[in-house]
Amino acid sequence: MKITINGGHFPGHDSGAVGRTGVQEADINRDIMLKVADFLRAVSFDVREVQVSALRHIIDASKEFESDLFVSIHCNGSYDADAQGTETFCYALGGESEKLAACIQQQVITHLGTVDRGVKTGNFYVLRMSECPAVLVETAFITNENDEALLADEVKRDEFAAAIARGITDYLSI
């Protein structure tokens, strides 16, 4: 089983959303991506991490790797400081991507207690262009004080990574 894990945005080039304390989405995503990959390798999956600026290069790397699954990790952002929680996107409902999204969403909500914003559809390039089941996980809102505190905490990032990895393994055991 080959799994591509994408950390959204690219440290030093594209910070993504920035929290009120200055924490940058790209850095959080990178850390969670590397931890998810480590968890999956520990249970014998073949994993490729990809974090670059060009979306096309992300998808090309996944295709070249002949990925069976694709998971993109992000932090959400909003002008509404009260917006919070976790949501997981797939390109369309009713298929394998939705099942994968539901497994990851459930694990994150159960183990981190974030607000459940549900599984949603999204017309994101990395979902639309993927040739395998693909999801985009918005772990929490970096622009919300409580969610940002979770994302800034290394122990909580470990928990996010473990929950995402468990969601993937849950999906594979269906």
C-alpha cells in the first residue's frame, strides 16, 4: 500500500494561514505530515511526503509514486475568529474518498475533541486531479484562539497525526 501525505503550503515560500501568535500553517502542516508518515511506516506502509509550492508537482509526485491513497493536511483559517473545528474534504460524495474522509474525521473528533464540522465536498486541485482516493484534512482553525493553541502544542500535533494515521488504517480495514 502506497500513501502520499501532503503538508499543505511550503515553509519559507508560502506560509498559508497565520495565527494571531505568528504560528504559520505551513510549519504546522509539515510537522503533522512527517509524524503521520512515521506512524504509517511503523505499521509497514510505503509513504511519500510531499510539501512544495506548485500543486501540479504535488499531484505529479503522487502519480509517479503510484499512490493508492492521497491525504493533504492543512489548518483552516477564517476572518471569523469564532470559527473552529475540524472538517475533511473529498471531491465528491459516495465513493472511496468519502469513506476515507469519514474515517479520518471520526478519529480526529474522537481523540482531540475538536468541533465536528463534518465531511464536505471541495473542488480543490489536489482532490480533483488525484487518481486515487484523496482527502484534504483541515485539522483546526489557526485563526481561532483555542484551535491555534492545539495546533501550536507539539503533543497535540502528535495526537492529530496519530488520529489521521488511525483514520487511514480504519479505512483500509473496512
